[in-house]
Amino acid sequence: MAPATLPVEPSPSDELDRHFSLPTIRHVPASQPLVWLRRGWQDLRRHKRLSVKYGLIFALAGWLLLLFAAPRPYLFTAAVSGWMLVAPLLAAGLYEISRRQDQKMATTFDGSLMCWTRNGGSMALHGLILALVVIAWERLSAILFALFYSGEIPSVGSFFSTVLLSGNYWSLLVAYVTVGGLLAAAVFAMSVISVPMLVDREVDVLTAIATSLKAVKRNPAAMAVWAALLVALMAIGFATLLLGMIVLLPWAAYASWHAYRDLAQQ
């Protein structure tokens, strides 16, 4: 008589896949983000005019945001980091350009906006989630500033010398970077391929976010490299007074599309 076999308990990942019908996630090497950047650069060269148009819109929006936040340093820094948090959703039109290119479809600026009509409800809900995260981060920034900074609020011009370079506010810097880093990591894990997926497929926002989390769990090394590269590109963009964003953000968006196509089984 054959010995009885005990039933195998399904893993949480298996349960998640069945509930949300998640696509299979490929495993990629840690160097794969460099391939995504190369492919993204090729897309940028193919669509120069559309890319520059989007880049100018992003740069203008960034200038207006920073101009509004400039009188309050804590709000200024929160605006910079918050802008980076919502960048994946802002780039939806660029993902649509790449999607149309993959399907050999003609692409115009108006056509790139069709992604909002095809799966607009789920994308709007994702945008609401990101907006709530940005609002929470702005409030957390104000709280951290109030807790760890004593004295008169400096201007943006003197903020770096007063807070960052003086050595008197290490506790503020450590708290700010720790809280902001954890929040940014969570948003990255939720959004790294979820927005391209919402552009490409008619899925609900929970399925897209769950797929993104699964991709990060399956490829921690590649995702860590990819996050570092995206932060470096955005930092260069802000260091050039957002002029670099005219090229860098479309490049990062096209590369993010290729990250999604590479990771999520079609």
C-alpha cells in the first residue's frame, strides 16, 4: 500500500497569482537594466519630436511646481521627491508611443493620449493612489522639519548651506532620507511596471500593482540596479534645472516600457 502523501499548502505567491490572474514574471540578470536603457535610447531617437514635446511639458510642469514651492524649503524638497514619485504616471503617453511602435502603428501626439481612454478608470485610480502618497509625504516632510529643525526657516538659497552643509542637522537628514527612502522604495515596487501594464492591457489597478510587486520580488538585484539608474537620471535632470528632463524623462519612460515587456510574460 503506497504511503499517503500530505497535500502541499499553496504559497502566498501562488494564491496571489490565482486571485489576480497575474502574468508570469521572467527572471533577468542584474545587468539587464542597461539593456533597457539602450532600447529606450533607440526609441528616443526614433521619436525625437514627440519625445522633446513631452520633455518640454514635463520640464515646464516641474518649473511651475518648484516656483510654487520655493518659499518653503521643506515643501521644495517634498515637491522634488513627490514629482519623482508620480513620474511613472505622467509618462503614460510615452508608454503608449512605445506600445504603438511595437504594434507597427502610426503615432502622433494626440494618438499617444489614447491610453487614457482605453483604460482610463484604472489609470485614474492609480493616479489617485500616487496623489495620496505625495500628500502624505508632504505632510511627513513638514512634520520632520518641525521636529528636527530649530530656528528660522531658511530660504531655498540658504537651505543647502544651513541644513545640508553645516553639520548641525544630521538627525533631520537621517530621518528625512530614511522615511523618504522607504516611501520611495514602496512606490517604486508598486509602480515599476504597473503603469506600463495599465497602458498595455485592460486590467484593474490591483492586478497591475500585484504584478509589479511580483516582478520586484522575482528580480531584486535587477530592480535595485534599475531604481538606482532611475534616481541618477532624475537627479541629473534636477541638477540641470530641469533642462535635462527634456531628454532624460522620455528616455527613462521608454526604457521602463522595455522593462515591463522584458519582465511580464506576454
